[in-house]
Amino acid sequence: MGLLWVAWRGQRAQFAAIAALVLLYGAAALAERMEPELTGLTGQLAGFLPGAVCLVWGAPLIARELETGTFKLAWAQSVTRGRWLAAVLGCAAVGALAATGTLGALLAWVLPDAGRDPMAWPYYESHGIVPFARVVFALALGAALGAVTGHSRVAMPLAVLLVGVSQLAGRAMRGQFHLSYWPMQSAEAAAYVGITVLLTGIAYLAIRRRA
């Protein structure tokens, strides 16, 4: 519990930044409900959440610890590097998933199922289980890049670029498979989860090599 509390205290700024972003989404959702001509605004904006999580949360998560040397204090107190990584990543993942769930509730209010093409990318990428898997992937990608490079200024733009590329790749791959909504959601989410596990392993190996 003590390690999780330290992780939470160290990530309060990130929690606040993502919470502010979700509030902006809430304002966009309200505007769309009140002004029919704004239809599509919230769905379009929803795709930016993984990039935001990657930029302000994932990429600096480990990189700034390495830059400032604060990680040494935790490791000097008989905390294994695996436990430390699990605590910081777990705390961040809870926040990112909570933001995704809140955004999903807003979108369910603004974008009802009736009359929508479930495979159209603004709807597909903002509903179902894919947004949850993708946001955790974005977080792990940023953390892994931060752990490998050791510099947040390098990891942040690179992570955002790769998240964008992954989204475009996902759209291209969907066109190659003739699957309905839920089978496609399940397959894509499973791919994101598998890559997330791999990225977490890369982050762990990178911090193990640190003195």
C-alpha cells in the first residue's frame, strides 16, 4: 500500500491533466447534445485520448524518474524493480482506464447505437472494448520508450507518433478482415493487450539494466 501511495502522489499532475481533458470532452458532449449541427464532434475528439495519455502520462512516467534519479530512493529501500514498475504502471493504468470509462459513458449519451454504422471508425474506436485496450497500450508504449531512452523529451514525441501510426494501422487492418463488430473488437483488443504485455516486459528489462 505504501508503494502505491507514493506512486499516486508522484502522478497527481497526470491525473489532473487527464481529468481536465475528460471535462473538456464533457463540454463537447453537452454542446453536441444542444446543437445538432455539431454532430460528430465528440466522436472525432475521442480518438485523441490515447495520444494524450501517452504524451502526458506514459512517456514521462519512467523517463522523468530516470532523469531526476528519484527511482534510486525506491530501489534503495528493498523495493524490487519489478514491484516498483508494477506500482507506477498499475496506478497510471487505473487512472487511464477510469478516464476511458468516463469518456465512454459520455459518448454513449451523445452517440446512441440507433442509426449508426458500428464499423465506421469514429464510432468503432470510441465504443466497445477497443478504447480500453488501446489506452493501456498507449500508456505502456510511452512507459517503454521512456525506460529505453531515459529522456522524456525523446520519448514523448516518439510515443505520440507511434500511437497515431498504430491507429492508422488498425483502420487499415480492419479493411482486410470481414468480421462483424464484436469479433473485430475482440481480436483488436486482444492484439493491443498482447503488445502491452510485450512493452511492459521491455520496460522491465530496460530498468533492470540501470545502475
